[in-house]
Amino acid sequence: MLIYKISKILVPIDFSSLSDNALRHAEQLAHFTTSDIELLHILHPDEINNVWGCQNDKEDYLKFIIIETKVRLKQLASLLIHKRIRTFLNAKIGKTANCVVNAANESQSDLIVIGHNNKTNTGKLNSQVVNIIRNANCPVITIPPEAESNSLNKIIIPICDQPFILDKIKYALSFVKGNDSAIHLVIFYPNFDKSDKSKKISRLFEQALELLKSHRIKIFYTCIMGGNYVKDTLLVAKKQKANLIMILTHHTNFFQQFLRAADEDKFIQKSKIPLMLIPVDAKGLKLGQHQSNDMRNPKNLIAAIVAQN
């Protein structure tokens, strides 16, 4: 069975420690999937509008900011190119979430990797991160400040009665195949063992095992009866020292978003390890094998960054 192909990773950069940490994780994922990386910096309109002076002063300030941004992005890109990762640069003016989602669509990115604080100063989730997740047409990996960019040894995939569970497996395969990594399934059964819901979950579990075995992936699993989906998944991830948790997001319509958003928000808020949120209605999913290592030719790498100047 074919697996999802990840060819380009978009990383929003604001030159903070959070985005630096996200870039380190994206770099690791790019090596696992032989992907390109696009660095995106966003300038908020208010930063320009709040500049005192005439229109010419604002235009001069904007030119200065663009030049400075370009220099700083080139510095980051040169480090990636040195590590044989083809890199592209991008900059936009506008609201953060809109710019990230639009840039991902325009560049046909297969994955967004973004650093974030689990909470703002008011204790609420970062609304920009939530809006990106709600509106992105590709998976988003959120990197909390506590996450270390170690090797991707183990991925946690919770299984309940949600549809598209196998899509999570296919994405996981793109990371672990050929990297000696393992996948740990967390199966949530309802309290009534003989219910139709239980049988459905058992079938999904069997299909997941069959798919993983066909790719010769190391498999571990934990079965939980009537547990708490978020809390118990995070507990298993902590106990297993996992590097990534994969969950599905539901934003196909308001009703699905209302039902599932609470779990998604709790995961984002409480997880201390990277979290991959996969939209069930993702458009333009690419199926196939990994791209050739021929793309790692240093001449191609240099040309990619020069083309952005």
C-alpha cells in the first residue's frame, strides 16, 4: 500500500526561540522524508502603520525591514543548505494565520511545522496557532517549548471510533520507514465490550496492524477500556518517551468542529511533545514513494536559494 509523500515543509519564522526550535524539528523531519523546507516570515500591517512620519518614512521603513528579514532568513537557509536540505524563502505582510495558510497553499506544502507556547499570558491557547490548524489544508505539527529535537524513535497514534484512522498510519509511515523507528498504538474501547462501537474499533485496530506489518514497522500497543482520550494518550506518550503524537482534526463543517475541537485544544494545551494534527478533509494529498536523493545535489541546493533573491 502506498504512503503519503511529504515533499515540502513550511516553517513560519519570527526569529524567536520558539521558531528556532520548530526549525530544528523541521530539519530532522526533512532528513527523514527527503523534503524541501520553506522559511516564511510574516510582518504584521500594524508594525508598518504605527511608524511615525509621512508615507515615504513608512516605505523606507518597510524596505529596511524587508532587507533585514532577507539577510536573517538567508543565514538560516545557509545552515540548512550546508546540511543538504533544499531551502526556499518567503515573506508576507498580513495576519499571521491567513499568511501561513495562504503560503502553504501557494507553495503546495505538505506539512506545516510551527513553534508555540501552550498558553498565552491569559491562560488561553494561542489563537493564531489554533486558526492555522483549523484552516490549513495540510497537516500541522505544533512544537511546544519543552520539546527536544531528538531522533524520531516512537510515534503515538490513538485509535477510537473516528474515521480516517489509517490516514494517520500512512503519514506515520512517511516518517518511520527506513529509520528504525516504532509506532505505538493506543486503542480506546468503550466500557461495553460487546457493543457495535467496540467491534468497529477492533476492526480498525486489525487494519492498522495489518498495514504496519506489511511495511515491517516495529509495533507496540496499549489497550484502554473507557479511558480519557486526551489524558491517557498523553500519559502513554510520556511513559513511552514518544517523540510525536498524531491526531485528526475535524473542520469540514461547524458541527464536526464543535464536537472535536475540545479534544484538539486540550492536546495542544497539555502536550509537552510535538503534536501532528491531520485534517480529515486535507486536499491534494500526495501518494507515492519518497523522492530521489538526486535532489540533494549541492548545485540544486544553491540554485534554490539563489532563485529567491
